[in-house]
Amino acid sequence: MPAASRAGSRAPKGTPRDPAKKTIPNVLQFSKEEELHAYREMLLIRRFEEKAGQMYGMGLIGGFCHLYIGQEAVVVGMQMAAQEGDQVITGYRDHGHMLVCGMDPKGVMAELTGRRGGYSKGKGGSMHMFSKEKNFFGGHGIVGAQVSLGTGLAFANWYRNNGRVSLTYFGDGAANQGQVYESFNMAALWKLPVVYIIENNRYAMGTAVTRASAQTDFSKRGLSFNIPGEQVDGMDVRAVRDAGRRAIDYCRSGQGPYILEMQTYRYRGHSMSDPAKYRSKDEVTRMREEHDPIEQVRRRLLGEWKVSEDELKTIDAKVREIVNEAAEFATHDPEPDPSELWTDVLLDA
Ligand SMILES: Cc1ncc(C[n+]2csc(CCOP(=O)(O)OP(=O)(O)O)c2C)c(N)n1
Ligand SMILES: [Mg+2]
């Protein structure tokens, strides 16, 4: 948006308001570079996940595989608010988190196909990947387990006084686990630097939030521990970055944990086999058509920032190239040698 309209010049008194014009607080505005960055990052996740879905269908990926399609704005917006050195930890719906942390798409895809060049040498699969170098701490298949681990990362930050913040992601279903509240208690008691990011995508497998949760406002889940919380439009990457900054600043300044409920939506099934009887096709179509996080940015780039279709096509082509290269690597890299079966099981200490 040009600077003049960003400054928000006032209309003369008595001018009727155009109801179609929504005034977005200045704080939600992105620069053109930020819009382009968010677009690229979200598109990389989307295309990567679409490719993973295809490869699963072709039998190249086995075991569990949970796609992040629809939720891209959450992790991209949060990472735009984070600083180098802040840690990320999440559950099994983790490919997007790894990509925004800067992990190599080839290594992630090769882990999905169980190849040597994968982040866990082909022995961990979709739910078990880590990169200490990129501050990504997994990838966890036990629902809610990452919450206590993420709190532990925050405890280490506090102990070392290193100024880092732990970004601990979990789902609406995981939010009902007991260990979450034990973690909240400790985090609040010791004022640990952890942002709890609850990705409320409305379902835990086939169970709607309203069927499983007595309190569906997840931002209130820390109330009895005095942990502040906010509900955020998790389909708008600008709203995510804005709330992310507030939460991370709060934690980094030593005031303790913070909760962000990201209101988001997953377009695909829970995992790769999902009868999808728990929601209507219309509901999914409506979300895709009216709230898609990538389409929102694309529209602003074309409209407000006058970026040409060609420029966007070049970005799209580049993203596809990265994903195709990753898929190519992941189909040709050899599988681990059978002698590797017993290695990396226990740590030699
Ligand atoms: C302790 C535990 N209980 C149950 C499961 C089976 N399970 C896997 S995913 C899932 C749903 C979790 O939903 P949510 O936290 O909303 O995350 P989402 O899949 O929507 O990202 C369940 C019950 C598990 N993996 N671990
Ligand atoms: Mg969920």
C-alpha cells in the first residue's frame, strides 16, 4: 500500500463511511518486501505438502504423514516475529515448521521417503525430524508431549539467561492434555520465556472442538495461572506476525509465558486416510474460497502493491523447482543400509 494511504488521511466530517472498506490498523500492514517474503514462504509449504501428498499416493512415502495445507500463515507469521536463536517445537504436523526454520526441503522430503539423506537418516519419518543447527526440536508423535519439552527449552533459556524464546506449538486437541497444565504452572511460576501457540484448526482427528472442549476459547486456557492470551486470525499472516511480536517481546522481557490461539483450518484430512465424515465439503470450500492465507497475500500483491502476474509466476516457478528438486532427491537417494537398523537407537554416553 502506498505510504499516503498507510498514514490514513481522515475523510472530512460528515462523509458517509464506505461499509465495504475495512480499516485495518496500521500495525497490520506489511511492506511490499514482507508481503513477498510471506507469499514465498507460504507457497513453499503449500507446494511441498501437495507434492508430499502425491508421493504418498504413489507409495513412495509410508507410515504417518500429516499435511499442513491451510495453516501456513501461522508458522510463517510467527517466524517473521521471531529472532535468530529462538527455538521451535511442534507435534507431528511439522513439515511447514521445518521449512520456515530454514531446513533443507531435500532433507525433509528424503526423510518422508525413508532415505539416507533425510534429517533422521531415513529412520524417523514425517513425525521425527530435528535440526539443532536450525533450532528445530521436532516433530513429536505423542499428542501434547512437545508442550512439556518446549517448556523445558524455555527453562534452559531462563537458566542460561540467553535471551531466547521457545515457540511451542500444539493443537486444539492437545490443549486438553494434562501435561499442558503442569507445564503452564511451571512456566508461569518461574516466568519462563515460552510462547504457547495453540493451532486451533477446529478438529482433533475427526472430533470437532465443540464436542471435546468445555472451554473453546483457548486464549483463556492459562487464566488460572495468570498467563495472558489472545485469539488471533490465523489465516491472516499479518495478524499472526503482529500478535507474535507482542507475545515474543513479552516473553523475552522476562515477564513469563504467553498464549496465542491461532484460529486456523486444515484443508486436508487429519492424516493420509481420513473418511472426512465429520465435516461438510461446503465448510472446506468456504474456508478455501473466503479465507485462504496465500490468496489473501496474492490479492494484496496484485492490487495494492501492483506486482505483475508475471512476477508472481516467476516466484511460483522457483518454488516448484525447489520442491521438484526435493522430490527428485528423495526418490533417488538410497535407503539406509540394513546394518543401520541398530544405530542411533540409544545415545552412547
Ligand atoms: C497421547 C496421544 N493420544 C492420542 C494420540 C492419537 N492422535 C494423534 S493426532 C490426534 C489428534 C490431535 O489433534 P490436535 O491436537 O487438534 O492436532 P491437529 O492434528 O489438528 O493438528 C490424536 C488423538 C496420540 N498420538 N498421542
Ligand atoms: Mg486440531
